[in-house]
Amino acid sequence: MDPCPTDTMELVEGRTLTQLLPTEGFTLSRMLEIAIPLADAVSSAHRAGITHRDLKPDNIMIDGEGRLRVLDFGLAKLHDPSGPAGDPLAATVTSDTAAGRVLGTVAYMSPEQAEGKNVDPRSDVFSLGTILYEMATGRRPFQGDTTMSTIGAILKDEPSSITESRPALPRHAGRIVRRCLAKNPDRRYQTALDLRNELEELKADFDSDDQVVAPVTPAIASRHSHIPILVGAMVLIAIAAVITIQLRHQGGSPPIGYTPRPVTATSGWDNSPNWSPDGKFVAFERMKSGNFDIYVKPLEGGDAVVRAGGPGEQTSPRWTPDGRYLAYISRHEPGSAVFLVPADGGTPRKLIATNIPTLDLTAGPMGDRPWSSDGETLLVSMPTETRQLAVHRVDRTTGNTEQVTFPPSGSSDSEATHSFDGKRVLFRRLVSGFREARVHTG
């Protein structure tokens, strides 16, 4: 008679992520040290056909040598890694599952798991996003006094961005977490491998910024500074300001004095201010409820008014030369599309999808002056057939495109802007990890 089969368990010594997590969250560098191998480990499980279904800090162990282990596959579900994402196999590792039964730890469940629906690896991506949120802020994105209220929060609530709790974190980190936490699985990273790649890109940018040391002139602030300075108990206030140049005659040559005047003041973020052609308005992006929306404000007084809002990011407003419309980038739907909206209010119209997977400072789809002088075409960066980012000219009426720049292998072009006479185009070329400015004449 054959001996009875037995289960074996490995003794793993170390501390769980719950035990290691500070109350205020990890630093970005420490968070990435854990998050990247975590996403990689989950990706390995997915490639083996396993959806974990109970990812949480208690199930993540880091041993004395810093190695990360994902534990407790007791609720794991087998699926076909080569088949459709939404069609998991019926078999599960546990023997007591039933259709419609909620399994796992509530606070880290995906919406579909909380509703007892079939899950696939994208459910684990949601759980990873919940863990990343907690690692960044020290608190969970979805909280309730009871199990049912927590499930309700997961199904309906949109948590604030991690950058609201930790303003020093880069915006790209907030976007990564927010995409993981999308209610619709189709809006998330489709695999843990995609998430890992995004985290590695974020780390590369962070390491690059960390290693660059340059002298700073006190009177000039770098436009690429991402880390706000908190002085005493001051609340972070991002302001756009108009600077009036005053000439003061003192003897010989008149020195220039600068008098800043606040245009906007809000607790949070006001970014990417852009002048209207007549100089009477400014358009900008503002984060108030976890996402950036497009606002327009008259410079001579009056409230800032939303021109493009709703779910997803609305960023990078750019006026047409006649001042009648604003072009902007929307991540409300896949494809990071360019939309047009009347500057005085109206319904936005989709012009074209850029198909740039990640919008951050390394891939700006539009420069400061992307419009042609007649307002009929717009310069937008989009991937080519070889997946290189190149500048394209887009017809405002038809949406037809013409490729303008042809970057060499390993390079990408972005942030194209017209010269004031409209005869040349200035754009940024990223060459093997180094940024440089190139001028295209045409």
C-alpha cells in the first residue's frame, strides 16, 4: 500500500511586510526595493498559471538577507496562462471554493473578487496596487468599520492619490498606483510583468535624478524640480504667478526688478500653466480629488473654471493660436488621447489617440507651442511601427497624421514646439538614456 501523500511546508525566517512597514510609509527608494521583486514574484506565479487571490503584507516575507518571498498560496487559483485573461479554469488549489463565494482578505481584494466573480491575474494587480498604496502612505486605500463597508469602499470609492499624502513622491508613482487600482480590470496593467516594468522605469528615473548634482543659482529654480520644500508647519501650496517686469532708472543702465503676483493658490498641485494668445487667461492642470483636470482662469480676477474634468488624468493644456480651443491629453480611456475643448466651455472632442503607455516627464506628447500658426495642425509625439516615439503632425479637422521626425534606433522624440515664425520645430530627443535638444527645420 502506498504511503499517504503529505503536504510539505518550508520554514521561512524573516519579517513580514506588515512588521516592516512604518506608520508613515516607506521612502520611495525602499518602496521600490520591495515593490519590484514583489511584482516580479507575482509575475512568475502568473506565468506558471497561478493567480494568488490573497496578496497582502502579511503574506510577503523578507528574510535576513533581504530576499522577498510571497507566502500562502492556499487560495491560489489555477488558470491557463496562454488563454484569455477573463477565462480562468475551474480548478482551484483549495477544495472548499464555490461559485459566488468571497475568498481572500477583504481590504486587499479587487472589486471583482469582492463580488464573488471569477478572477484572473489582473485581480492580483489590484491587490498589488493596494499594497503599493499602503507602502507609500502607511494606510490602506479602502477602509471601513465593517467588512461590508470595506467592500463597499472597494466597489465605489476612489482613493486620494498617494501624492496628496506624500507630496514629495513623483507624479508617476501616483499614476502607477492609480492604474493598479482601476475598478475595471481592462483599465489596469494587464500583467504583473507590465507593472514590474513600470516600477523599474520609475526607479531608473529616480536613480538618475538622484545622481545628478549641479550648481544652482539662487535666483533661478530648475523647471524639473519635483520635490517641494516644506518650511515649518506651512501647507504645500502650488501657485502659478505672473511676473511684472519693472524698470527702475538708477543712474546709467536700468536694472530690472521682478514683482510676482499670485494667479492661483490652492492646497495641492497646479501645473503646466499656459498663456492664452491674448494674454488675458491662463490654462493649467489642477489636482483636487486625486486626478488632474484642466482649468482656465482670467488673469484680472475671477474664479478658475473647469474646462475638462472627470475620471482619469487631463493634462498639458495648449491654446490654439486664435484662443478659441484648448488641446490637452486625456487618460480617461486607453491610448492617452489628445482632446479639443472650447476655451469658453463646451463638449470635448477626441482628436487622436497617442498610444503612449505612460505619460510622465520622459515622454511629453506636446511642447509649449505645438500648434501651427494657422491652427490647422498640431505636433504630437506618438509611437511608430517600430515602437519609437516620433513627432507627428496631426490635422485638426480630419485627424490625419504625418511623421515629422525619424529618430535613430534606440532614440525617441517628444515635446515638439514651433518657433515663433512657424518655420522650424524644436523637439527633445532621448538618445540611449541621455536627453538632448534637436532642431528640425521644415
